[in-house]
Amino acid sequence: MSDGLVALCYGSSIALALLVLWLYGVRHWYWHAASILLALGIGLAPGNEFTNTTAMTLVIGWVFSFLMVWGVAAPIFAFGWDHHQHHWKHH
């Protein structure tokens, strides 16, 4: 498998997770905590012959990356960078 395909796969999951946070904002904290726990569960789950293929490794890695980034990056969007808050009033 080419390195470019792997980078495109995982890069797209990270970009989509950040885009979802940017567009829809941070949800309740427990959704982000649950996504981190689910990502850890997926990442630590033992593999079998079905999940040990190249395609399934990419799919599982993509889901893991998306969930982990969506969960871990939420505090940055909640406390550091919030594009929806404007300091001026609209008339």
C-alpha cells in the first residue's frame, strides 16, 4: 500500500473531524468523552482474519482517527477558538 494512500485516508479523517467541530461546534462533554473511549476500544480491540486485511485496517484506522480527533480537539474549540462568538452586535 502506498504511503500517499495511507496519508490521504488518515488525513481525511482528521480534516473531517476538525471540519465537523468547526461547522457544528462542540457538543456536550460526554459525547466527546464517549468518542475518546470508543476510539480507545476500537484501537485496543484484538484483530481477527476479517479485520486483518489492508482495507479493514484503513477503515478501522479512519474511524479511530476521526473519533479520537473529534473528542480530543473539542476543548480547543470550546475554550480556545470559537468562531461562532462575535463581540459585536448585529442590528
